[in-house]
Amino acid sequence: MACFVRPDYEVLTHWVSSYLKLAVESAQSLGLQVFDLYGSQATAESFFNVLSQFNPYIVCSSTHGLENVVYGQDGTPLLTGCVNDQALSGKVYFALACRTASALGPSSISKGGLIYWGWLEDFIVIMDESYPPLQDPYAYSFLHPILDGLDVLFRSILAGVDVQTLARNVYEAVVKSFNDEIAYWRTAPTATASQMLTYLIHDRDTFVPITAAGIYTPPAMVTAQFPLQAFLAVGAATLPLALKGLMK
Amino acid sequence: MSAQYIDWATARKLVLSRLTQWVQSLPAAERMLKISWGTYLLSPDDMIRHVTILDDLGRQIVAAELNKISQEVGITYIIAG
């Protein structure tokens, strides 16, 4: 069972909610029971109603975030570290949002969350509003990797893999997809290609999976260069401190 | 890859040069692109303005751009101060 939270109230949330709708359809086609909280339904009240009544194992959201907060419709708080993040206990959560892996992620894991996939810094997207969201060739490169990761998430859960394997499978699918997009833009004949590379690399290298074992660190960083190693090293080193601080 | 310590003024100069070059090379259609950065929705010119005044967002832009510049030139730039 999966719960999707898709606020839609300004340009970015309109774009990302459009892409996450494809993941909703993918989950349904694979046979998962889905709760799709979209637009005015993407509120804390609706979200916690679904959690308390149906206890979905998978939670996905596409929205704005800060270090300790994920926001719902119209920028109202949906989940806040040390306020209501115990609701993620026993669940896996994919948070397409800025920065939340730096505080809310570790906080929710310390309260029994199984996996938290998210971003340590801002998630950056280049958009062309002259296109509908799903036909925007720039935004596609940033958001398609998320769909690839979610597809692996659904399929891995249906295959019954363990938590650590699930965390790794989804992480690797997202990074591979980002790498494919990066390879494409390295040769794309457009003035914006260089900026696309800058932000695709940034989004790839600040994406992390967090479990009770810490931040998953790939055994060999063959695809990423120094920034990802640095981020993961810093993240792995600071996670115990963050957890300790949150438990005080 | 060697490492080099630089201050914010030098980092800003490096990034402004790169961003200005990018904006000047943009055809009209690509000048309309928007960059979603946190809660900001920026035009290419907005990015240059934030980097120029080096506010909080400008510093984040500098850090991300410098990361890419580092990879291109093979020098790990570390902003000190």
C-alpha cells in the first residue's frame, strides 16, 4: 500500500506533482493499493487520516521542504521533525523536497522509520514554462530519475527485498538515471547544457538514502567524482551526532 | 585533483564570469528558462543579481557553480572565510 502526497499550488509544485502522478499510475499498474492526496487533499489532516486508517508501507511526496519540515498544500507543514515524524515509524519514505535529509530524515529514522530517501541540500530544477510539465525537456532530466527510483522502489518491495537492499536499489537507480541524463547533456547542442550539468550533478550528489544503519555509502564511487564522496563522508560522520542531538 | 583555498570575492568573480558568459550565449527562447532553487524561481538574470550581491542564495549559487568549475578545471576550490 502506498500513499502519495502531491501539493499543487505554484509553479514548482505543479511541475513535480505532474511527474509524481506518473509514479501513482505506475504503482497502480503494478497492483499496489494507492492513496493519492493531490492538491487541496495534500494536507496534514488528510495525510494523517490515511496513515491512521490504512497504515501504508510506502510514502512519497513531491513538495517544498526545509531541513526539518516537509510542506503540504499552500505551504502548510505536513511533517516536522520531533513534532509528528514518528508517524513514519515502520515505513519507507521518498521525499522529493529540498534539504529534508539533513534533519527530518535522521529524526524520522531515529523514531523507527525504515528508510528515508531525500536531499541534503536544495533540489534544483531548470524549467521551461512554455511547455506543459511532462513535455518540458529541461525539467524532464531532473524529474525522470525520481520516477526511475520509484519504479525500482515499487518493484523491489513487491519482490520482498530486505530494507538495506531496498535502500541501495532505489539509490542506485536514481543515481544511474541522473548519470544517463548527465551523459546526454554533455553532448547536447544548447547554450544551457552546461548549467543543466551543474544542477544535475548537484541534485545527484546531494541525494541520500538513510536507514538505521546510517547513510548508505556505495562501495565504489565509479560514477561520481569528489563531491558525492565528500557529502556522504560528511553525512555518515555527522549522522550519529544528529541522531544524538535529536534524541536529547 | 589539487586543492586551492579561495575567498568569497574570488569565488564570486569566478562564478560571475561563468554565469555572465552563459547568459550572453543564450538564445531568446532560453532566456525565458526558470531555475527553481528552494522556494525561489529565478531567471538567469536573477541568478547573476544574487551572486553579485552575495546574499544567502547568492552564496548557495556560488557553491554549486564552483563545484562544477572545480570538476572542469581539475582543481578543488575550497572557500575560506
